[in-house]
Amino acid sequence: MQSDGLIIPPQAGEVMALIERYLHPAPLLVIISGPSGVGKDSVVRRMRELAYPFHFVVTATDRPRRPAEVNGIDYHFLSTAEFERMIAADEFLEYARVYGQYKGVPKAQARQALASGMDVIMRLDVQGTATVRQKVPQALTIFLVPPSLEVLIHRLRQRGTESAEELQRRLEMALAELRCAGAFDYVVVNHEGALDQTAARIMAIIQAEKCRVARQAVQL
């Protein structure tokens, strides 16, 4: 094969295939996690408002909907009976009972999005992240942390939806979860009033990962 008088060696095809891989990288499965009160919901919501190119897998739960939440946007709110039917039918990538309530990630959403070439973002707690990573070791995990303990406590109290006992339990769980930060690929500090910066850091991580040598495609 020739091009402008140059003879193209046979190995050029292999080189071009490598380049093509980085021109059109395989979609990523990204897990955003962190302790209760760190702002996972707010960060993901802001990323969606900024129209970042990804598919967000909406978690299913059987807990009651809070006043400001929208079904199908914040969570898929299911009855306990429907949630347990989906468990029996093996329709969740992972699920757990957290604080006496079910939460789970539907398989179908993630598979369809990845098959279409879109990056997939999941918002999971620490336990859920560990479960998914066992099944999908190619997943990219990002752990959000608060800038201080005082900020974390303020965010937990700000909800105003828990009793004093429940708030204490959430704080103790959050501190235990913060100790798991070292098990994640990246840690991002979610500063007060800086959602855009947090979202930008996460997208920068995703773009950098797409340039990583020998990153394996997600098998789901």
C-alpha cells in the first residue's frame, strides 16, 4: 500500500486500530459515592442541569418520596412488594436494605445506555459500590468527601427529616464510610457552594480515564 509515494508498512493497520480506540473510546461505568450528607444527589443533579453527556441510572427505592423529589428523576419510587418482585426476578445490578429501606440499581438501564455508547453514571453508597465493583471491576469509582466534619454535620441536620436518634446513626455511619475512601479510584472534595467546580472535576476525571492506556471495556 502506498500514500503520496510512501510505502505503508503492514503494521500500520494495527497502529491505526489503536488510534481509533482513543478517537472513539468505549463508554465508562462511573460510580459516584460518599457518605450520607456529602451531597451526592446535589452533585449529580447539577451535572444533569449542566447537560454533561452521560446517562444517569436512576436508583429504585421503596422509601417514601420527599416533598422536593420527583419520581423517575431523583429515584424510582416503588412499593416494597414491587421491589421484592424485581429482586426475585434478578432485575437489579445491586440492591441493599439501608436504614430499613430498599435501594437498588436496575440492570436494564445501564445495559441499554452502554450499548448505545453513552457513559453511565450511578449514585451509590459505599456498600453498593463494593458490590458493583465485584461484578464489574472495570467500573470507575469516585468518592465525594466534605471539606470538614462541621460541614458534614450541618448538611445532615439541614434535611430536617430524621429524629435525633436517626441523625446520630447517620453521622456514625458517615464517619465509618469516610474511612473507606482509600478503596476508590479518586476522591473529590465537595466544597460548600461549589457544585459547578465539583461537577467539572468529575468530568475531568472521566475524560482523563478515556485516555488511559489499556483501560478495559465495561462488561455488564
